Amino acid sequence: MSQAHDTSVLDRFLDPVGRCLTPEVARRLVELRADPAAQARLDELADKCTEGTLTPEEKDQYETYVKAIDFISVLQAKARTLVHPS
């Protein structure tokens, strides 16, 4: 399954969650960012992935980060529609 398809399924799956957001929760989700240590580790793993030097354990960790980021990104997109309606 492609990542685009996974994101599309995730988007549909999270529609009910998006409808439960209050304006305050939506604003907080939109502003959500990784803490510096997590971001530094993600950057390190991304660099190693680009270089093709990830260990199997690092590959698993990186894939977990990417999946979490996809999940959070979909939630943030839903929150943005509440915070900044078109």
C-alpha cells in the first residue's frame, strides 16, 4: 500500500476525531511541535536514511517516527480547518 493511500485512509478514519475538536484543542494541535531532543533524533535518523546507513533497529525507530508524524499531520490538518475555516 502506498503512503498516499495510507494517509487517505487515515484521513477518513480521523474524520470523527476532527469533528470532536473544540477551538482551543484545535489551536493547540496546530501549534504542536516535537521537543528539541525528539527533533534532533528524527533529523539524525533522516540523514542516516538518506545515506543508507540505518541499522535495522534505527529503521524501525525511523518508521515509527514517520507513522506518528503522518498521524499528527492529519490531525493538524483537521484542526486547521476549525481554526482557519475557508
